[in-house]
Amino acid sequence: MLMIISAWVSIFFTILLAPSKHLWALITGQGFFLAFFSMSWFFLQDFNFFNSLFLIDNISGPLSILTCWLFPLTMLASQSKLCLEPVNRQRAYIANSTFLQLTTLLAFTASDLMLFFIFFEASLVPTMIIITRWGAQERRLEAGMYLAFYTMLGAIPLMIWLIKFYSTQGSLLPTLTHPLLITQAATNYPGLFWATYNAAFLVKLPMYCLHLWLPKAHVEAPIAGSMILAGTLLKLGGYGILRTSPLLLEDTLNQTLLIMLVAILGILATALLCLRQTDLKSLIAMSSVSHMNLVVAAALICTPWSYSGAMVMMIAHGLTSSALFCLANTSYERTNSRTMILLRGTLLIFPLAGTWWLTVALFNMAIPPTINFAGEVLIMASLFSWSPVAFLIVALNLIFTTAYTLYVLWSTQRGPLPNHIKTLFPYQTREHLLFLLHTLPGFLLILKPDLIFL
Ligand SMILES: *[C@@H]1O[C@H](CO)[C@@H](O)[C@H](O)[C@H]1NC(C)=O
């Protein structure tokens, strides 16, 4: 595992040494090479690796693979805009993305909970730099502030809990602490206890009501920022909840009923809000909140099925939302606008890009054979066995999700071309490759979904 980490560190040398003409080609090539290398290593270990520093199991394995896979894709996606900037700024951008990649990868694989916490927080630094330095508009500073304050405030209880736990038990290795955690959870208010120490994760996911930083951050972030934010950073929260889940005993569900209600409300409210968005990026961000609240609900139900569902949902959503952001970005690069009404009518001009829109939209809608569908079925089934009423309410979400996905598809693809658009430069092979590499893992996972089941 240290080998993998040092392999990723080697990107820094490429950044320093590569001639500026071949910088992006070299970085992207090396990224793909490293992604394949790490993936084959993870598969060789069969998601079963443990030492005092690293822990790879069924929860962290798939998420680490997702992280590794998304890095070269972000490099592929951000070249066209970044190539216009001064070389030093390009190098700084790649360095910061690599730093972000390293912190997320280490957070997913660290075996010690304190190490996990440190990398979890450390990922905030490069994210903030990327958003505030390379964001498109002035409000990026505000977005960065929101991101920092929400995350830091949420993290305080977790840190206190981790320190207290370490001082009483002397260890923070999850495999060793599971039996201990359960005995410790028998406090007077298990629900409140759970909610407080999970606040950091609930903010990161984000749970409804704590999600205000997310649309801002997504709207202001450059493409690589959005992709990594939606693809892996939100999953850090889900990973944290699943990792510390043995604390939530089965009878605690009654005590966390309030959070469950907020999550269910959030699923519906954000899906409905999507129908009212005019800004393509903030719509995708809202749909992330909706999907992630399903993960919160699944984590609260706390059965093997719901955990599998949460896991599948996270992986599927990581691929789909990242692809959606890429699609939005290609339109943005052509029209310099995120307003959907200005992007409409491109189906006639770019039929192949229209196919990608359709494919990704179908994935987002969770059409049956896709992996998103598997995740939703698992979550809905466990929701049904918990409470049929809750199931019926959340089932409305399926309609809303379909509705807003169709809304995106219709408003970007159909209709007349806006009059002000005179020239649209064609899609490059690079962009088609980018979408292919996003959808391909989705199709492959249909064939072998048990890879990401818990
Ligand atoms: C991130 O970017 C800033 C400049 O915006 C640069 O000073 C810094 O060195 C970069 N960070 C890393 C880890 O390279």
C-alpha cells in the first residue's frame, strides 16, 4: 500500500520536471497508468488487507478504486480551459489536485480512526485552494468560506469523541475497537450521541439542512473541483458513517427518528427543488444532495441490505454525478453559460454528445439494469421492511428524480437553438473518451455488481 501511495506521490516529480508542452499529456498518461496499477493491486488483495497503517476491506476498497479512477478523468476534463493559463499556474493546479487525490486516498485507506480524521480534514485544504484560486466567479471566496466553516464546525464533536475514546481505550483501530465501541455506545442518549459525533460526516455527505455549502461550492468550483467533490469527497462522509456504524445499535433507530425524518424530507425537498433550478450545475449539486440523503436514510436503518445499498449508491452516484458535471462543463466551455435555457437545442448539432447525455441521464434515473438501480432497490427494500409508510413517501422520489432528469435532458437537448449562438466548436475525441470512461465502469458493474456489495 505504501508503494501505491509513493507511486501517486511521483506525480509531483512529473509536474516539476515535465516540459510545459507535454505537461498534460504526461500527467494524464501517468494518471491512467497509476489508476490501473492501483486498481490491479486492490483487486489482487481481494479487498482484504490490514496492517497498522492501512486497512482495505469491502467498504474502503471500492471507494479507493473510485478515487483512483476519477483522478485521470479530472485531468482529462480540465485541460482545455487550463491550457490557456500561465504554465506555473497549470503546474500549481495539478499539484493541488494531486494533493487532494493523496489526502482522499489516504483517508479511505487509513486504518487508524485518528489518521482517517486527519486526512478527512486535510482534504479540505486543497479543495478550498482549488475552489478559491481557479473558480470562475467572484463569489468563489464566499463559497470557500462556507465550505470551510461548515466542515470545521461539524468536525469538533468528532475530534473530542476520538480523543476521549483514545484516552480511555488506548486504540483507534476499527477492527480492534468494534466490540469496545458497542459497549461504549450504551450511553443514556444513544441517538443524540450518534448524531453529535457523526455531525462531521453528515455535513460532508451532506444531510439536508446542513447542505447549504454544497450548491455554492459546486457552482463556483472549476470542473476538476466539482468532479472530485461530487465523486469522492461526499463519499468520505458516507464512508465515515459506515466505518463507525457498529456504534448504532439496532434499537437506536427510534432515537434517531428525527434525523431519519430530516433525511426523508431532504430526499423529496431537494428532488423537487431540482425542478425549479435554472442553473445546470446547481441542479446537479441538488440532485447529489437528494441521492446522498438516501445514503443517510440507509445508514440509519442499519441492516446488511441497507449498508450494501448505501455502498452501491455511493459508487454509482460517484460515477454518474461526475459524468453529469463533465457534460455540463462541455456545454459551459462552448457557451460560457450554465443557464439551461441558453444551452438548449444541441441535440441536432451534436448527436453523439446527445447520446452521452441520454446515457448518463438514464443512469441518474436509475433505469433497471444499471448499478444505480441496484442501489436504490436495496435501499428501498430495507426502507420498506422498516416502515411501509416511509417507503411510500420515499417512493415519490423516484417520480421526482425521473422528472428532473427528463427536465435536464429536455432543456439541454431539445428545442430550437438560441439565436445568439453563432459558432459552436465540435466535440473533441478527448471529451468523448472522457464520457466513455465514465460510463464504461457503470456498464461493467452491471455485469458484476457483487464487487461493491458489502
Ligand atoms: C496549490 O496552489 C498554490 C497556488 O495557488 C501553490 O502555492 C501551492 O504550492 C499549491 N499546493 C501544492 C500542494 O502544490
